[in-house]
Amino acid sequence: MREMWEKCSSSGKVQVFQCRRWLAAFFLSHKTLFVVIWSLVFFYLLRWRTSCVVESGLSVPRPGLSNSSDSFSSRLPQVKIDSTPPPVVVNSSDLSIPPPSQARSGPVLRPVVFNLCDFGAVGNGRTLNTKAFERAVAAIAELGERGGGQLDVPAGVWLTAPFNLTSHMTLFLAEGAVILAVEDERYWPLLPPLPSYGYGREHKGPRYGSLIHGQNLNDVIITGHNGTINGQGQTWWTKFQQRLLNHTRGPLLQLMWSKDVVISNITLRDSPFWTLHPYDCKNVTISNVTILAPISGAPNTDGIDPDSCENVVIENCYICTGDDGIAIKSGWDQYGIAYGRPSTNILIRNVVVRSVVSAGVSIGSEMSGGVSNVTVNNLYVWESRRGIRIKTAAGRGGYIRNISYRNVFLNKVTTGIVVRTDYNEHPDRFFNPNAIPALENIHFSGIQGKDVHLPVGIYGSQDIPLKNVTFREVSIGLSNKKKNVFQCSFIEGHVEGNAFSPPCKDLDHFNVRRRRGRRGRRGKRIEPPKKTQTL
């Protein structure tokens, strides 16, 4: 390069011409091009990586706020914890919103991320943090047009009274984080009764709200690294059994009239009443959720109860509670008929359930708005009273149709499949006994089990027959040898392929080549066991 420069610095036209030739040869050589290209690539990669770090939330500057630590600490809200009920609702206009937290406890899922500690919360299990939650939610509510915000709940035990969520919000529970419900019911607000139930499910009049609640919301995510929401239900169960409560108990988590909801990777435990209750919601996904309650002495602690909901996915969940694992509902008698919101398009897959006192997956008995298009796939039910249950009665109205159960395994279950049409529990004496539910197009495929006392008990009635019920490849091992273990009455349908135990005579029987082996009889009555028995 030095020789080239010396030649170019000489005077005369010949030297200038030779200079140009040397420069051209230098820049056209393959080694030079290789170095230039890799220099450009390295430069652009460096710029791209820098921009990604900024956008990922590691540094999210906000207009008008300084990044200095003094400015950060001066803008933290000073929360005064109330020691007496009821909790005070904070007006968002009075808040001083802190800058996004720099201490991350989870991935960044929103443009702006806050930490619960930014609002003065103390995770020692004794300090009441209701105001901190309320202020955090109010801060996120102001960010709706910017894509909302994320509230990180770090490891610790965060005692709180019930609080509401907002739209475009992510509630993220870190590993080791516990949102702990206050036990004193005076902190729990009273809400109007659900319109499709007429009044509170246990008492007339108002009902207690849920620990975490939301109404008319859009785009809500509750997730984490398997953090826990604990309802401390023991106090509620004891008072309910001793008849010391004047209102219906509240769920642990309830979202109403909302859409685009995701609940994943958390643990819900010890709910006062139903655990997870989406009510009249659309587009709900519940995935990788663990739900726990004592298997006895925890009344009505259903796991997941989609109620008048549309487009629901429940997957990869483990449920062990004191009542039904999953119960699909849509309103109660005349109130549900008037409300008229069905539960439809529901997919349940890859779920494990233990329900010693009730059923793995139930439909009803509150189904007066209708239930349709339900698929249950890859269900494992163990040590339970029932595996699959459908319950209804005259007065319910509505319908249950287009229901499919596939790949179900029952292990140590008292009754594998049960359908009853005499579940006569009504809200009041004003129900219409002529409101007859319709049950049709119910299909069972790949049902297996072992140590099952009664594989099938389907009991229609002359007023409420079951139509187009099919069984395909049913193989259920019995806990003891006895006859008449596949019971049914007032049912129309057929059995395809192998069936063990032998199906009831009301059903047509086809062999594996779809040739009719036996035509079923119609309309014979088999009395179901009394309610004191296991069905």
C-alpha cells in the first residue's frame, strides 16, 4: 500500500494514470471485497442487537421522567395500609405512576412493566396489599391505548382483599409468588346475583365477589412461573357448613362478559367456592393450570366452570378438588332460559382429574341456556366417584347436544359414565316443569378403564329420552364381577366394534365391519339408583 501511495504521489500524467490503475486493482481484489463486506455485516449486526435490547424492555424510557434513582424513588406512591375493612378504592386520577420497574421477575409481555413493590406492597404474608394492587391496576388502565401493561408479582406472600383487573393487562406471578386472600368476609364486596341464576346460588340476594375479578374486559392474561393464588377457603367452608354465612360464597377467580382471556402456568388453590369461573366470556384459553383443594370437606370447590361461554380451550391441566373437576354450565331454570346464553365450542384436552366426591368432567346441572359442540379428548380420571357426568331435569329447558368424548381413561372410579335426567334442584317454585331439555348426539370413543365399579349408567326418561348416543371401542375393567354393569333406559343409539362390558339391550350393536349384529329395544325403563347411592 505504501508503494502504491508513493507512485501516486509522483508528478506527471504517466504517474497519475498508473495511480488510478493501482487503486482500481486494490479495490477490485477479492480479499479487499471480503474485508469490506464482513465489516458492513458486523456493523449492522451490532446495531440490530442494540435495538433489540432496548425494545425488549430492559430499558423503557418514558417521556418526562428521569432515569436517575432519585427521580425513581421520589415518584413511588406512598401507600398507607388500612387495618380495618372495607378496602378503599383508589381513584386513578390521584395516582403518581412510577416508572417501569427495572427489577424483572418474568418475561416482558407488554410495552410497560411494573413490579408490585413499586406501589408499596410488602410480601410478608401479614401486610394488607389491597391498595398496592388497586394502584397498579389503575396505572395499567391508563396505558390501554399503548398496548396496556404488565404487573409482576415477585416471590413472597402478598396478602390482599379482592381487587379488579383491567383490559390489556398481564398479571405475572413469579416462582414463589403467592397472592393470599384475606379470610375476613367483611373485606369481600357484595355483588348483584348472576342474571342467569336469579339470585345467589346458595342464598337469595347479593353474593360475595371473587378474589380476582373483572367485568367487560378485553385482552387479559394471567400467567407466571407457576406462582399461586390461594383463597384460604377453610374459613369459608367451615362457616358454610355451620350455616354462618348470609350470602353465596365467591369464586377465587371470576371474569364476566369479557373476551380474549388467557390463564396459564399458575396454581389456584383452596377457593371459597368455584375456583375458576369465566361467565359469559368469549375466546378463553386455560392452559397448564394446577387447581387444588382438599378432596373432602371443601364443598362446591369445582375446578373450572365455563358458564355461558363461547370458544373455550382447557388443556394440559391437573385438577384435584372437593367437587367437579370441570363443570360446563349455562344458567338455572327459568333464569337461564331468559338469559339465553349457551356454552358452545368448548375443547377439553390433556387433563388429569381427581374428584373423590363428584366427577371428572360434568355438564349441568345448570344448563338452561344450552350446551353444544363440546369435545373432550385425552382425559384421565383417577380415584373419583364418577368419570363423565351429565345431569339435568324437567324444568331446566335448553339442550345438550353434539358432545364428543374421545380417549378417556378411568382408574379406580366408582361410576365411569353417568347421565341422569332427574336432578331436581330448582332455584324457586316458579320454574316451569314443562321446560324439557333435549339430549342428543352424544358420542363416546376409545373409553378405557380399570377398577371401575359400574362402567355405564345412562338413565333417560319417557319425557327426556336420549337420542343418537353412540359408543365405539369401549373397554372398561371391573373392580368386581357382576352382571348388568352397562345400564341404560330411554335411549336410542348404537355400539360399534368391541364393547366390554356388554352394552345394554336398548342400543343397536354393530360389529367392526359396520354390520348390524343386534337391534336394540326401545323405551324400556331401568330405574336408576337412588341419590344416596354412587351415581
